[in-house]
Amino acid sequence: MNSRTSSPTGSVIYLSHGGGPLPLLGGTGHQGMLDFIKAALPQLIEPTAIVVISAHWECPVPTITSTAVPALIYDYYGFPEAAYQIQYPASGSPALADKIFQRLENAGITAKLNGQRGFDHGVFVPLKLMYPQANIPCVQLSLVNGLQPELHIRLGQALAGLKDELVLIIGSGLSFHNINAFFTASTPATKAMNASFEQWLLETCSSTQLTENERTQRLLNWHKAPAADYCHPRAEHLLPIHVCYGAAGTAAKQAFAFEILGKKTSAYVW
């Protein structure tokens, strides 16, 4: 863990949310994630509301859940029955959804409200671990089809003012997301690729030696990072970090390194 502050001021966090519902089912391979959440929570603000950007929702334009009573979407398969009985009865926030919609529109980004969609597991799994009382209103913001890094940084910049209202912004992805690699034995070569990308991500997100222009350029050109295509054959689990950086606009105050299902992963607090 790399830390520059211990005061509870973090209002933006990117987290690696683990394998489907497994973090809630006591499955092996997620202890590092659970330890990270325990360590990170004291560093975060006490939020009045939460907005989550999950890797598991993509739309033609950025879309915000606006229902007051969101259902859960069990968007995984092949797990024990208990995985489909998980409950997280947090309320939505139509008012916050409207506010996000207006901020995006004011930034020149066409947006949309969705009054039917509930929360996918990229939302309810980490929130159930972080705030099990489910007493904080929450909305979800989608990624945008095409997965363009620049647009997702702009989304975060449009959300930045929410921090002043004690809204916690969560990017929910997985810093290593090669599904096939999770089901095949690691080799020295694959371990080295995993480690090299994580080192690049750690430096990119938290190094104070980088200017913000340099940090932005690295994130815009993330596919040029060491082993980028191996660690992220598709960008959806990485791009929540672009939204987080856009909202924060500076180096992360804390970086957490841990393993999920035997792969090096990381999380960041701004």
C-alpha cells in the first residue's frame, strides 16, 4: 500500500470488484480485496450519496439510473443459488440522477436517464462489502459504447463538482481482467506481464513525479502500457479508472496492491 494521507478525505475511489458474487460468498481468492476495503474505508468521506461507474453497463450515450427503488441485476451465471438471493436494498436518488444528467449536458455530453434499470453486480457487490446497511442513496452511471478513454475522462471531469456535496464517486472495475487467464495456470511469462502492467498503472495513477498532462497522456494511451492487451483484452474494466481520474484531476492519495484469484490487482483512493 502506498499512502500519502490518513485523513478521511477520499471522495473518489477505483476498486477491483472481484469475480462476480464470489467476494460475498466466502470464495477463496478474495481475501486481499476484503482487506483492502477494510483499510480504505476509514480514508473515505462519509457520503451523502454514491455514484458508481461499473464495468458491467455500456450504452450508446452515458446513462444514469433514475429509479427511486432499484432492483438488483444478477448478471452472472453458474454460481450457487445463494448468489441469486443476495439483497442490497439501497435506495436510488432521482434528484442526484437529474443533477448528473445536467452536469453532463452542461459539459457538452449528451446523456440519458433510465428509470427502469437496477444495479448490476459491479455496484451491489462492492457496496454490500463497504456499506452493508444499504442506507446511502446510490445511482449508477454507464460506460459509453466504443470505450474511448478521452470521453471517459471527460465524464469524470463533469462529475468533479459532486465531491463538494459529499457524493462518493466509485469506479468499479478490475485492474487485471483477462478472463481466460483466470482459468489457466500462470507461467513466469504471464506473471511478469501481470506485474509489469500493474507497475505501470501504479505509477500512472499515484506518482507525484508525473505532471497531470503526462498522467492524462498515459491514460489516454493506456494500450501502449506493458502487456496492456494481455491484461485488458477489452477496456471496460479499466475505464472506470479514467472516470475517477477525470473527477479527481490529480495523483491518487493512496494505492492498494493485492491479489484476486491469484492475479495482481490494485485500487486507488483520491
